[in-house]
Amino acid sequence: MDLVDREGLAALTMRRLATDLGVEPMALYRYAASKQALLDGVIEMFFAEVNADLAAQTVAEHARPQAEAAVAWRQELQRIAHAYARVAQAHPSVFPLVATRPVTLPLARRPAPMLQLNEHVLALLARSGFDEHTRLRIYRALTAWVVGYLLVDKRQMIDNPEEPDPLLRLGLHRLPAAQYPHLRATAPLLADHDAERELASGLGILLDQAAEGPAGAARAAGRTP
Amino acid sequence: MDLVDREGLAALTMRRLATDLGVEPMALYRYAASKQALLDGVIEMFFAEVNADLAAQTVAEHARPQAEAAVAWRQELQRIAHAYARVAQAHPSVFPLVATRPVTLPLARRPAPMLQLNEHVLALLARSGFDEHTRLRIYRALTAWVVGYLLVDKRQMIDNPEEPDPLLRLGLHRLPAAQYPHLRATAPLLADHDAERELASGLGILLDQAAEGPAGAARAAGRTP
DNA sequence: ACCTGAACACCGTTCAAGT
DNA sequence: ACCTGAACACCGTTCAAGT
């Protein structure tokens, strides 16, 4: 993970890692069955860090009085989203791997820390009184929004970091004004927004509707399950 | 793209593509400056297909009376999300590339079809009377939710496709019931949900709140900008 | 139990050369 | 303008062997 953080995903090769560890390439195969298994190990470390973050906070907040059950699950999911986002931003080169790997990795083969986080979310929602289908809907809303938002938020806008002029730094001279007037006008604003707040408020609204029911009419009165 | 669809991303190498085309590997460098440029070409084809989908529909619906401006932008963004989802599902091996590449590709260097789609969305929102910051908030909500949802929706649940028994097919015997009771209980339901509907309703609720304002209190009365 | 060393079948990309 | 051919510096992984 250190190697990926320092030099990017492409730098993580069996041979490179081996020389960094002062060992022959084949020695690594005692610890990981393949390159893919090694990458899954990196994903494992990512989720272990998320869990450690959450556990550390939990201890600190144990003193505080328990919030009423109706809002507690919302707060807890926001807390999870926040921890996940922090870790994603701490390891920007690892995150694309974490975001896409589950597409090909069967559920039952996921690393334990990832399964533990999944279980934690589902158990929390069960305790809050949601039926199975609602639990899954909320679970999907949480992960889809957090993963998607972190993927678009981290998008690269800067074309030439050396350039002092903001327009040239963004490389907007490459976009013909006739073809892309709105993109040119709006692009400079892409960088300055409160990502944390947008992530949290989008999540809040999705949780509301997912908890209310599949129709998502979103004008229901109560919010308690 | 055909090669990736048939045999996965890993099969797309300069050498393999060259032999498929009956040519020496170095001949490809007349058409793409590097492997990365080739991959960006695949992303370009992805967005070209989304745009073609949208254009085809537009012609067909031209006859219908124009909906009132207040709802038109919502419908159009739903239509875009739907087209994007269709293309993502048509090219499942390409989609992870499309979802993660913008993280490292500067805005101004994106392929034209991708920029055209971006411009289309921003122009639509401008015509609907939204200010610059609201346009961006809606734009981010759209792409984050669609990309994130397609990433989680497509997640692999099946561990052993050969196995007739549903529990073993999912590989749930790998998950100790003591450690993961909720995950085990809920996993079989992960596959059966109406993804199209969930995607559309989540998007609907996000668009409502993004249009209403940054606070996202979500209890505002009107929906017109 | 843990590591080495040689070998194999691949990669992307360079350079110089051909038609 | 378009393609070839040899070469270079890498890959992941095999197999057999060492301590």
C-alpha cells in the first residue's frame, strides 16, 4: 500500500515489490498466490483502515447519550460514509481499485474487513426495524452514492500544473468556445465546492427515500421506520 | 472494443490487437500514440454510443408535444441516465475503465463525445434557468449516482456458476453464520431488485434536492427553478 | 518453512529501415 | 503514408532446487 501511495498502482509489480523488500520475486508467492491476490490484499487494507477509523470514533463517543433509534441509523451511516471518504482520499491511487474490484469479485470471496463493514451496515438496519428489502435498498443507496461521488469528486481538472494563468492551467484553450460554451464557462467553478457537505446532503436525501419505500415518492410524512 | 467485449480488458494488448488485425504490433502506433491513447479511444467509443442512443431517441420523440420547461430538464436527465446505463450494461468490461479514467484524465483532454455529453447537460440546465453553481451540483449528482449505482448494481454475487444449490452457488458456506448472520440472510436477495427503477427513483430524489439548494433540507415547496 | 535461480511466454515501446 | 523487424527493458509465473 505504501508503494502504491507513493508511486501509483502501476508501480506495484511482483518484481518491483520484491526488490523493495530485498528479496527475489518468487519469494512473494509464499504470501500471495498471485498478483490478483496481492491486489485483493491492498483492498483488504483499505477496509481495515475504514473499520479502524470507525472503531476509534466509537470509543470516543461512547460517553455521549444514545440518540433516539429513529435517527441513530442515519447518523451511523453518515459516519461510515465519512470514514470511507477519508480513507479514499488518503489513498487516491488505491481507491479506483476498491471502487471497481467488487464488480468481478464474488461476494463470498471478499476480504474479511470488507465483509465486516457490510455486516455492520446490515445489522444496524435490521436493529432499526427495516425489512430485508428495505435494508438492501438503503445499503445500495449508501455505497452507490459514496463510491460514485468520490469518483467524480476526485476528477482531474488541471491540465498543466506549472501554468500560472488559471484558464491555461485548466487547458480550456483546448476546448473550442463555439462547441463548448457552457463547459468553458463552468469548468473553473468545478474545483471549488464543499465536497463533504454535498456528499452528506446527497446521502441524507437518498436515505430518506430509500427508507420510505421503493416508490420513492419522497413526500411521505414520517421518517421513522 | 469488440475484443474487450469478447475477452475482457486484459486481452486488449498492443500485440494481441495487432495479430487480430493481421499486422505487426508497431503498425498500431500510426493510429494511437500509446497504449493509454488506445484505451482513451475505447472510452471515446463508449460515449459516442451513448450520444448515438440519445440522438436516435430524440428524432423519434420529436412528434410529441413539448413538456413544460419545469419538468423537461428532469426528463432529459433521466433519459441520459438511462442511455448511459444501457451502454454500460452492453459493455460491462469497458465500464470500469469509463468510471475510473476521468480521475486521472484532465477535463480538457477528454475525448470529444464525452465533452459533448457534458456540454449537453450543462446547456440544458442553463436553458432551464439554473445558476452556475446549481448546474454543477445537479451535474455532479447525476454522474455520481449513475456511475456509483452501475458499479454496485453490477457486483458479482455468484461464486460458483456450475452449482445448482442456490446457497452454494453464492458461496455462502464461506461466510461463517456466527460472524455474518445478516449478510448470509440477505445475500440471496441481492440479485432480485428492479435496478432500472431504483436508479431512476434515486436520481429523481437527488435532482430535486440539488435543484432546491445547497442546504438540501429537501422540504421546499416548489420544484421549479 | 522459507527463499533462490533459471527459464518461459508474454508485455509496451525504441529505433532504423523498408515500400 | 504506411508498415516491418530487431532489439530493449520490463512483466507474471513455472519448475526444480537449495537451506
